[in-house]
Amino acid sequence: MDVLYLKWHDLDEDKKYIIGALCKKNNKYYFKLSKEHVEEAEKHGFSMFTIPFSDFDKIYESDEIFSIFKIRLPKIENYDEEDLKEFLDEMGMDKFDEFEYLDKTKGIISQDNFIVEKEK
């Protein structure tokens, strides 16, 4: 099972803190917060109010990718066939896969300090 980590990037210290893990298995998405890492991030300015998860004891499960990750994806439904093919070629993908896209792009957007990546 592949795992991508949602990390909060403290820009002042240029340090990333793991907030939780996103997994995809059998076309379902799972997310689990990391209490230890979140507590450390909170010491450096992270706020739990910026994410749609709050229960450290729960493994969140969904048939669709969670909203905090969905906003990091292109709206491929708006692409025509030619543009989609060009986009997939540029990304090195045969077909669009949300998890693979996040892995390739790290889900970086200008609206927040989150990054989605594998653990190094």
C-alpha cells in the first residue's frame, strides 16, 4: 500500500512536520493523524483548525479523496480530450490518478503551507 504524508511546512524555520498519512487501497482512501507529530508542529505555529480532521484515534475512510487533498488536484473534467491527453503526457501518466498526481506534484498550492509527499 502506498502512503503519502500530509506535512505542514514551517516557512520561518524551513522545516516540515508530518500531520498525518494518506493511503489508497482497493479504490478507498484512508487518513490517519499523527498525534506526536501534530503536537510538535503546534509548538511551531501549526493549528488544527486548518485541517478537516480532529480525532487522533480514528482512521478516516472515504470512497473519494478527502477535501484537503481534492483542492490540490486539477479539474480534469473541464479538459477536452486533446488537452487531457497533453496533460497526461506531460505528467507521464497513462490515465489520471489522484494519488499518483499528488505524489508527482506534492500537492503544493499557494493558499496554504501544506505539502504531500512520501517519507524520505
